Amino acid sequence: MLSTLLRTIPAISLDLMARDFGTSPQALASLTSIYHFSFAASQIPVGAAMDRFGVRPVSLSLLGGTVVGTLVSALATGPASFVLGQLMLGIATSGMLMCPMTLAAKQMSAAKFGLWSGLILSIGNIGMLLSASPLAFVVDQFGWRAGFWVSAGFGIAVLIAVFALVPRQPAVHADDSSPLHQMAEVLRLGLSRGLRGLIALS
């Protein structure tokens, strides 16, 4: 939900942000791509981190990073600080779907996992609803920075919920190999004959 909401704020308030930053909307729009590139580039490292450290600590770290990235974005004074905020948010929100899905896979039976994965995706899509009329209202009434402040509040609430409710679990695949080696193993698996077609299609 947070990931979807945060990536939509610049799209809704691009003209207002460009005016405040003294740049063109087109130039600012091109800078938002850093969010998506950093989001994609962080998928494998985040997955390897969950194998090494477990879901709870990785989720808490990413949520903390999301709150910080949201604050950086809310306080941005120009294109450079905006890009920094987008970079931080892309990295920090990259595990927002992966963490709850992994937790559900570890905690639930195969029969219940289908239900829970559907619930996770449904709740996540609330971000699409919030980023429409409600977010547009907030931006219109209180300015584009308010959208980031509200998102920071959501981030803190979710961080507290994860801290209070997500159980501590030992990392199942913890080993002595380096994080780089683990990431290389994931890439090797993705390029294997059995998964090559699926990965290419994805």
C-alpha cells in the first residue's frame, strides 16, 4: 500500500513540485524513474537479506528506510534532494510485497497461503485507491509535501505494527557464504533451464 501510494505522489503533484523546484515538469518526471530503477535493483539483495537475517529485521529496516526517505522527499528543496528521496524510497519499498509474502509462506499451510497472498495483494491495492481522490484532495488542500507527511505517518504505523506483531524467527537459510555469493546464486537460479522461460516472460 505504501509503495503504491509513494510512487504516485509525484505523478499527481508534478506541476506543483516543478514550480517549487524551479524546473520543468518534463525534467522532474524523468527524475522519478530513479524510484523504479532502484526498486528493481534492490529485489535480489532484499531477498538474500531475508534468507540471511529473516523477515522481521529486514521488514523493520526497510520500513525505517521508507520513513526516512519519505521525510527526505517531504523536505526536498530541489531536483537533487528529490532524486535522493526517490532513490531511498525505491530501495526501501522494494520489499514491501516480498516481506509479507515470505512471512505468509513461512507461517501458513499451502492451503491457507492462497488466501493470505490474495489478502496481501488486496490490501496492497488500497494504495491505488488512496492515491486517487483522497491523495488529490490532500495535495489540493495542503500541498504536495502533505502527501509525503501522511505517508510517513502510515510508515510509522506499519513499522510499529510489524515490531509488535511479527514474530522473531531464525533465518532458515542462514549460512556462512557472503551476501554477494547468495545474490549470485539467486541469479544463477533465475537463469536455470527450468525458470529461464518464466523469468523472460516476467
